[in-house]
Amino acid sequence: MFSQVALANIQVIHAGELLAIPGNDPLKKYTVVVNNGEITAVEKGFIPAMSLGENATLVDLSDSFVMPGLMDMHVHLQMELGPNNKVEQLTLSKADVAMKSVHYAKTTLLAGFTTVRDLLSEPEQMYALRDGVEKGWIEGPRIIAAAGVSITGGHLDADGMAPDILAMKSSKHLCDGAIECRKMTRQVIKYGADAIKVASTGGVLSNTDTGTGQQMTDNELKEIVVTAHSLGRKVASHAHAAAGINAALRAGVDSIEHGSYANKETIKLFKQTGAYLVPTLLAGATVVDMASSSQFMAPAVKTKAIRVGGDMLDNFAQSYKAGIEIAFGTDSGVSKHGINAQEAVLMHQAGMPTADILKSATVNGADLIGMSDKLGTIEVGKYADIIATDSSPLTDINQLLDVDFVMKAGKIYKQ
């Protein structure tokens, strides 16, 4: 063991097996040199640390499998689904929620996830968490923070409460009609959103019997996407039913979250647009288990959870086989934070090869958030986001459940 090194010092990582570029074959006995948080060399053989100067520090991973930090494209760092959620909405202050998100952020980082996309939390606190991590005040993953733009009564709006409380808790980012949605998209970007989330269909956890079919109109979706893209922001759409998935893809969204009931038109549209599917199989498995074993879910929620959650694995398998591009995402917050890698196990159970799973959680995630120049691979000029496991997850995907080493931007958080 050694103490964390100052970023100004050179770190020399000896990697027994190195997956520098997921999708390619791993390399044996390589050295990765890190200086000031950036990768400056990737060389064959074990280069002695002392040869790079007296301040160089050896990070000995010569018995480990080394790869880029994992990326989760769908998390909710301010919550975890459970029986106390409604009570907490009334008893926890905004400061309490912010402190909880600090805890969940660190838990996620220590699980090997060095970059996440938070798809809807209380914006002011989430932007503060994002910025606090970036400034080094808080230990957590790099955060791409999205704001939700929702129609009145849609999946991202409040539901299942008494009318007076519902008025207090309703989303502040509601829009109805294309013109309102254009204005609201500009508004949330003005206040700091890195990305936009919409819900083109109903959702499982909405306490309403409005179903999981299309809810936002084609015009509303199109206006949000055009406006967001014009301001340099990408759009993610929560979508279950095929009609809502296809409407969002026709509008030009950058990713579909869940994608539970894709059809032939969906596959064609995915390939035409280049959008990613973020499957969130772990959320599906979680809600099925909760609906079957707990009493806190309302009847409308329980019915949807069993139906949609139970169908997600098979539908994902069909989407992958059809050639849709996949970006790793869990919907953590529905599931517990820190167990994100269980998504990889479910993806493998659905028939996705381990090499493609690792690529989805690195290369594809970086592409989805527009950061391929700095993230996703271990190459010169990129951020030193690096993790290690005892042995190769290419041969045993369960290795991702126990990440032994975590470095983000050159700082070691776990060893």
C-alpha cells in the first residue's frame, strides 16, 4: 500500500493485463505513465519508475487486469427506491438530500464508475454536486447532470399525493405544446443543465394508471431536441412502448432509456439516427423483485413493474442481436448505488458478449456524452480514469462486481 500521490508527480502503472481500448484485444505487461492526471505514455514492458525521475511513483498492478474507468449513463444520485421515499419527500430538507447524494456519489466511484450521467435530480443540488466533484471538494464520479423537461401529468411530473402537496411537489420544468417546450428547454440550459431528459412515454414508477404508452407529442419532442441541439446539449428519452420510442427517435434524441418494447421500426430508426440504447436491466430486475416481495408499491405501480420489468431482458436481447448500439446504464437509484456492475451480469445473461459489455461501459459511454477525446480508453492525452480487477472480466464478467483499484484523473481513490 502507498499513500495517494500528488497530481503534480508522475505515476507509473505496471499493468499485468491492459485493456487499453475496449473492443480490442488486451495487452500483456504494459506500462501506463500518468502526469498531472493525464495519460502521457502507454508502453510495452514494465518501465522502472525511477527512470522517469525521483518524483515518479510506482503503481504496481502487475498481477491485475487494468482497463478504463467504467461509465454509467443513467443514474439518480439523490435517491434510492424504498418504502420511505414518500415520507422522505416531506421530512428531508434540500440540504439533507444533497448530503445523501454526496454519499451515493462516493459509493458509485468506489465501485469503479468514474463517470456517470445523472438523468434527473433536483437541479440546483445536482449542479452543486457536479461542480463540487470537479473542484475536488467532494469524492465522486465525473457527473453529466441532466434536467428534465416534462409535460403536465407526464412521467417526470409529480403524482400520487394529496392535491395541496402535489401542487408543492410538481415539476418546475413543465411544458405543454411545442412553443412552451422550446422555452423550457432554453430555461433549464440557462440554469446549468449538461443534457436534457424527456419522457416520451409513461413510466413504471409513476403512481398513476396512465400506462407506459406515448405521452409527449411528436411536435413537443421535436422542438425540445432541435432547441437542445442548437445550444450544444444532447437529449435522452425515457421510453417503454414502441410508439414513444419511435417518436423520440424520429425527433432526433441521442439516447433511448429502457427501450422496453422495441419493434422493427425502432431498429430501423436506431440505425438511421445513430442513437444509443441505454437498457437499465438492473432497474427492471429490481422493480420486479420489489413488486413481488414488498408492500409499499401502489397497485398501479406494482402492475406495471411486474409486466415491464419482466419483459426487459428478452427485449434487450432482441435489440442487441438486431445491431442497435448499446451504452451501459443502470437507473441506479431505482437499484442501490454501488451495485451498478450487476447490470453487466444481466447483459451477459441476455447474450451480450463480455467484450461488447466492456465497450458499452467505456467507449460507447464516452461517445454518447461527447467526450471521446478525453474518456473511454487508456491512450495518450486522455484523462487517467483507470480501474483494475483481480482477473479479466472478459473471461468472467463477475469480476466487475469487485473492483480493487480506482483512479480518476490521476488520483487514487481505492486500492
